[in-house]
Amino acid sequence: MAVEFKLPGIGEGIESGDVLDVLVSVGDTIEKDTEICELETDKATVFVPSDMAGTVTEIHIASGDTVSVGQKLLTVEAADGGSAPAAAAPAATPEPAAPPEPAPTPAPESKPEPAAATPPPAPAAPATPPPAAPTPAPAASGSKASVPAGPAIRRFAREVGVDLANVTGSGAHGRILRDDVLRVVRDGTAARPAASSSSPAVGAAGVGGAASLPGDSQTDAYGPVRIEKMPKIRQTIARKMHESWTTCPRVTNFDDADVTALEAIRQNSKADYKAMGISLTTMPFIIKAVAMALKQHPTINASVDLDAGQIIYKDYVNVGIAVDTDRGLVVPNMRNADEQSIPALAKGLSVMAENVRGNKFGIDDLRGGTFTISNLGAIGGTYSTPIINVPETAILLVGRSRKLPVVVENDEVAVRLMMPLSLSYDHRLIDGGAAARFLNEVIGYLEAPSRLLLAL
């Protein structure tokens, strides 16, 4: 029995994604949980598994397509009859019985009556040219409706002025792929004229007056340029950063923590942690210090709802760790960080790093954060003004620790390892004094690491 496999829900709030790769072919035998395709969503890249076993008889998607939850991906000849109910869906086809609705055809009959009235103004015969113009339009629209191409490809073809009726598809069952559209544009076959006549402004806004094609190398007034499609995750980052910048009045406090004692403890413990397969960095100490300070300063761990006139205080502490990846910035969460020990946090960070490197994290790993830490020191740099990850109300940027001459007791000057800290906060909810007290508490924990080690 033929059964349609549709895109299941892939995470709360995620309604669509871009197909990066189709992992099966017509004729393939698949099992339950066989990965069907690789999908890029707003948050991450995920693999969509099959929920049935059988033989693939038809593929309805191609690389580059944008698919929505509930959209048909495959048609599968099910391995057992248990899925027969799903075939009942096609029974909905009786809807095509709607064709009887063409009964409105009497409308055309009313046109002849005006036509009878037209003979008097026979001199207006020049009005005959208009009928000639409409005829091409219906032909074009009819052909577009029948060509096998996904919505993303259709949109791309419109942007570059290509009539899909003139494109030969190289995909399964003649399906049109992005490369097919690009080939038509590069060959200049029947597509350029449409682009120049329908949207000259687009070409002018692009490079050198030509259509801007992702993947193309072109030249503008100043030299060579390359056009690339913005990845979905980068689009999400851009949207979130714009939302933060335009809705969240941000202020940043700068300070330094003397982490000389903390570094001594870390160096003395590195070998023990390495024996357990864990790389001990300063991050577990920073996370613990922040988590403990957040419990003492609940406003920093809250969010604001101006429309409802409410402050949402979170009784849990989920610290997000900003991670720089090849695909863009992701912020997986260290959940209940206040309840974890330094060893547990160190192990959790190792697992997190491995998952991020292998792109094994899920959508849920990126949700539910209450505060974010960005470690610029791993790359280099001291102070910055990090953008708040709304709806959170604060973010701490950690710079690279460096040895500096510092005035200590008895006005003596000593070399100390100083860690630069930059705390950005939402001034709608957090006042400068509250931010300073929170940062002082974080610094206090970092400068007395024994408090972190003994904390439960």
C-alpha cells in the first residue's frame, strides 16, 4: 500500500526548513528511523528519520527546497498493511469533484450581450490588440503549474527572471534543481530577456546590472564579488541580533577579576581531570561563579514582558555557552548550572564541545537559557560590548586573562593574572547598581575559588 511520508514536527516553534541533501533514492528499501534528508532549520541542522518501513516509490523534495511541517516528502510502498489507513488520505481526492463549480460559465454568456452593444462603437476596432497580449500569459501560467519544482526553486527562478517552462530538470523524475536554473541563466537561454523586462531594478541593485545569483562570481563597480546564499542559521542570528538591538536598551559594565589563585588550582588539577578524559579550563569555574551569583541576584536571571507589564523571574539557572562554529554562533545550555559541581560542569562542557563539533546537538539544547556567557578569551581580545540574547536580560563576555602589574597590600606592586569581564544588561529591567553588585559577586567567587569548589 502506497503511503505518504510527511515532514513531522521538528521542534517547538519551528515550522519549516531548507533541504540540504536528500539521503534516499527511488527504489531504496528503508527501515523505520532511516534518515530521509538533512534539513537546515532556524536553529540547527537536523536529520529527518522515517517513521515507516518500505520501498521508496517517489521523492517529492530536492536539495534547495524549503519544506514546511506536514509537507509531503516521500511516497513509500509500505512493508506491511498496517499503514493502509494512511492511504485513506488519497480518498480526499473526491474534492476534485469541485470542477462542477465551473457552472459560473454563465458569466461568459453575459459578455456576448455587451458584445452586441459594441457594434455601434465599431470605429474603436483598434481595441483588438489587447486580446493578443493576454494569450501568452495563460500559456506561461499553465506551463509553470505543471513543471516539477519546489517552492524554493520557483522563488529563486522568479528572482533571476527564469521561466521554468524553459528549464530541463536533472533531478529525479525530471525535477528542476537550483543548478538547472543557474545553467539556463549562464547559457542565456530565454531567461535573460524576462529578467531585463520584468525586473530591471533588481539587476541594477545587484552587481554590474546582472542578476545576483548565489554561487556566482561577478564584478561590481569596484572589482570582483561573490554572491552566496545566507544560511538559515545566519538569518536567524541576524534576526535575533536586530531584535535585541532595536528592543533592548543595552548598557555594558567593565571590570577585572584577579584569577591568580584560580589558575594555580586549575594547573594543579589538570592532570587528574585529564586522566578522566576531561580538559579542565577556566570555564567550569566561570559558569559556577555566574550561576551562584544569579541565585543571589534574581533580576539578572529574569526576563521582561512590557506588553503584559510583567517581570518573569526564573527559579532555575540555565547558563548558555556561546560557541563559534563553521555554520555560525550557537548557544547550547548548561542546565541547572547552580546545582552542578566543578567536576560535573567540566564533564558537561566536554560533552557539549564534542556534540557541537559533531553537529549532534538538538533544538532543545538551544532553548531555555536564562543567561549567556561568551568566552572571547579563547580566541583573543579583552573587552567588548556583547549583544544580549533576548529574551534574556544579560550576557557576560570573558576576555583573555593576562599578567599585569597590580597594586596589592601595603601599596606593593605584584604581577597578577587578571581576567577582563564585560557585562551587558537590559537597562529596562536592570539598573546600573544592580549590575555592578552582580558583577562584584561573580568577581568575588573567581578570586576565592575555594568557595566554588566547596559549593554544593
